[in-house]
Amino acid sequence: MSDLADEYGLRSGGKGSSKKGGKASAKESFHRHAKKDGRRVVILRLFERDEQFVVECDVYPTNSLRVEPLHPGPYHFGSKDEAAAYIEEALLALEYLGCEVS
């Protein structure tokens, strides 16, 4: 889990979650998945916290036996539309690479 994800309260329930301590928690607006050959490749989540929109990614490398995902980002946007456009562009690229998107 990335330190930034902890800092912004983007992951809930786990050790190090920042819901305690007076910080406002993030509300998940939506999430999308991509799979290739039946294996999960990416989970993209859009969170809203105060007036900030944050995209968080879980990336499961296909060229290794790694079980835990990588956590690039988080990526910050000024509006929900910008964040959603980022997610849609990423998913379109994954579709071009042969992934199933849901």
C-alpha cells in the first residue's frame, strides 16, 4: 500500500488506514477492471475527497507470479470529468492491448 494512499485515506479498513485521526475519508465514486486471458490486470478507482478527485490504480503484472499489486499514483484531478476521462483513456489503451474491460 502506498504512503500517499494512506495519507489521503484511499484504502479503507486495512492497517494504516487514515480514517482515524480526524482526516476526512475519501468516497469511492466508481471503479473499473481490466482482465487479460482471464487474469486481472488493472483496477482503477475514482475517489472524491472534499473538492479533490483522485484516481488510484492496482496493477497486477502479467509477466510475473507476483500476487500483490503495484500501486502507481495516486493521480489528482481538478474535476470528476477530468478524472473519469483519464480512466476511460487508460481503459481504451488496455482494450487495444487485448484486455477485457468491465
